[in-house]
Amino acid sequence: MRLGVAAALVDGVYRTGDVEIDAEGRITAVGVPGRGRGLAVPGLVDLQVNGFAGVDFLTADAEEFTRAGVALARTGVLAYQPTLITSAPEQTIAAIAAAGKARTNGGARILGVHLEGPFLSPERPGTHPVELLREPDVALARRLLAAGPVTEVTLAPELPGALDVVAECMRSGVLVSCGHSDATAAQAHAAFDRGARLVTHLFDAMRPFTHRDPGIVGAALTRGEVLLGLIADPSHLAQETIRLAFQAAPGRVVLVTDALAACGQPDGHYRLGEVEFDVAGGVARRTDGTLVGSTITLVEAVRHACHAAGVAVEQAFNAATRTPARLFPGKDIGLLRPGDRADVVVLDDELSARTVLQNGVPLDA
Ligand code: ZN
């Protein structure tokens, strides 16, 4: 089967020509001559999704995970990390276990759980309930990691004991991301030196960058091995800030949505764990005005990065496919090359998803 596209993003590089897929759902050829339309990109990868289509992952059962995963796949996201905001340990443990039991069933693949908390700074809580934040504690970290398939932990590296939790995560093969943090550059470097490889929503909920006090932002931008999560929606970051990140850290930006249960739903009143919030005009805020997360889809974030912030199409899509996939070697995600699984999104000229294929099979629109 041929996709009928004019070009594809092959191993991160724009290449003209069609794409051929075999009956086993594998890509067999790229750059095939023909007269197609649109662009094929790999299935998108979102490392930070709190909920989707009315489902909050903190309280979701297996059936709800499936429903959210199917809805996510239709938007072009074919692999993701359900992300849990800070809650009481027992609730977090139950949610991790529920994610472990969830089955894909035609929806986006679950890479593993991203724990955003509870070892976050009360100075930079964002929307996390301050009363539930904890000082880093290796014993609690072990309990959380043992509860199910945890793949990433966001923590504030300056907190006492944080580096011990980083070490525990490294021993368990779990990614560590620095975020919700008031860390200085030196404190961030200490975590990167011990293996932290990500920053959670760069610029948001962290010490601001200044010339004499560059904080996590400055430290991370100067470290070639550190990937930078970025919420590229109009309410979280200015266009220049998005462009700055891409220019300063080529190949290291990872677009994330930080999507909520409200994503793909109408404006109204919603919950994220213990937090209640309202969505108006697509922007989610608590009653005190704090941004809660986003209601943007990942392909919308890519489009915003391209159309509003002027990021090259290739770079913006790599930040939602190939770059996050580097963190999951062997998972056969985020790439479109001969031999790869045909998880593909076909876009029209406006970069809207026209068709989504999983294992070479088109999903229902
Ligand atoms: Zn956050």
C-alpha cells in the first residue's frame, strides 16, 4: 500500500516522494516517485499527558485508559506517558497500578508512567497541591517505582535528599527530569551530573533565567545531553521563548502538551486529581488564575511552533517524534524509515492530521 503523500519526514529529515507499507504494517520504501499530496510524519510521542477526552489519569480505570488512548491516537499521538500530578502516595500508587493494567486496544501505546511529584519545590508548585508535596525520600520513591511501570520522575533537584532519589531512579532505569524547582544552575548541574536527562516544561514553574542567576534554564541550555520539555501553547510561552529554545538547543527540544482531561472537551469545570479548575476559551486556570495545564493537542502545539513561532516544520515535528523517542531505545516509535513500524500521521498542507495509521492500519476518523 502507498500513502499517497508528496513527502515524508524520514529519520528526521524532509524527503520528497511517497511511502510504501507492507501487509505486516512495516514501512518498506520511502522517496517513492508519484504524485501525492501532504506530508507523512511518524506517530507523535507525548511525554506529559495528565488526561484526555474527559479522563483524568489519576483516577482512571483500565477502561478509561483505553478510551483516552483511542482519543489520543486519533489526534496523531501513538505513544505517551500518562502523567500523574502530586497526590497522596496511596492514590498515586493505585493510579500507577491502574496504568500498568491498561491495554492499548487500538489506542496510543503507553510507554510508562511519568510521576510529576511529589518531590517538588513548594516555592514553584504551579498547580500541584502544596500540602501534598514531600521532601525527597528514597523509601517512598522505591514504593512508587515498585507500584507499576514508572518511566520518568520529575523532581526538584535542590531539595534535601533529591540526589539520592536521582540515584535510586538511575539504578531502576527510570528517567529523571528537573522541574517545579527553584534550583540554581549549580544545583541543576549536580542532578545532570548524576544522570538527570530532562527538564519538565522549561521556563514554567522554575526559577526564571537571569544573567547572573541562570537557574535550571541556563544550566540545561548549556548541556548537550539534556532534553528540554516545552509546552508550546499560546498561554504558557511567548513566541520568542519557543523560538529561543529551538535555536539554543537544536535537536533537544521535546514538545509536550501537559494535556488535561478537559482536552478535546468543551469549556467548563473540571478536576485534575485534587485540583478543580475552569476552562474558558480553551485556557485552563484555577480560580486564583494559576495555569493548570493545557487543552492543546500535540499536533496543535507543533503547528503553533511552526506558524506562530516560526520554527521549521522539520524541527517542530522532530520535537514531537524523534527527539522524545531517543529516550526509549528499542521501542520502535517516533521514526519513519524502511523497516520501522508504520505508525504514521498524514498531514494536509495546513499541518492538520488527515489520516492516522497504527501498524499500517488507518484509524477511524
Ligand atoms: Zn508541571
